[in-house]
Amino acid sequence: MNDVILQAAAIPFRVDAEGLRVLLITSRQSGRWVVPKGNIEKGFSPAQAAEQEAYEEAGIKGIIDRAPLGVYTYTKRLGSGRERQASVEVFALLMVKQLKKWPERGQRRLEWVTIPVAADLVEEPGMVTLLLRLGQNQPA
């Protein structure tokens, strides 16, 4: 059973007086800096799944770009200790509202950062590439 796990991720972003910022969150297990990401549930498109993860993990509501920024793969360690390949379809999400309450509030830290800072903090090389792509596609 070496099936690839299909996941979706959102890169929440905003453009304000300080320029383009993306939202990073910490993972619950390791505390690493990541973006909202999760498995694609039955009945959800990858874009819908990414949008749902942004709400559940970071309290972000916004406008999801229906075309993905791209895809990256990584090795996911399961609770059993086994490892499986995961393929993550990543979408840009323009933040419209940051809620005061959401399902995983208190379980993660959130930080709005510039693209260069995000690229330094995120460990997955494939995600760094997509963060940089977002920076190239958005106004500064």
C-alpha cells in the first residue's frame, strides 16, 4: 500500500501599506513553520480543501485562486512511524478576514511575514519555490 497521499495547501497572503505578506503557522507536532495543509476529503476539490485548511488551522477566510501555484512532494511520517510520499497541490488565498475564533486556535502560532522571511523559515524546498513564485506573481 504505497499510494501517494494527496493533500492541498493554502498560502494565505495580504497586501497592505508594508507590502506583500504571507501567513505562516506552526505545525502541531514539531512546531516547524508551515502553511495550512491537509488531506483532500471526499467531495472536496483541492482548492476547496486548501480553503478549508486555511479556516481550520489559521482562521483565515478569503478568495482562493482556483489555479494552483504548483505542486510539491515530501515524505510524510505517519503516526505509526511509517513513511509515505505525499503530493501537495498549493493555492494562493487572498485574505479577506482573519477570524478571532477558529477550530485550531491555541494549537498553533501564526505570523505574517515577507516572502524572503517565509522562504528562510519553511523547511520544504518545494514550498519555498512556490512561496517565491507567489512573490513574483503579486504586486509588492
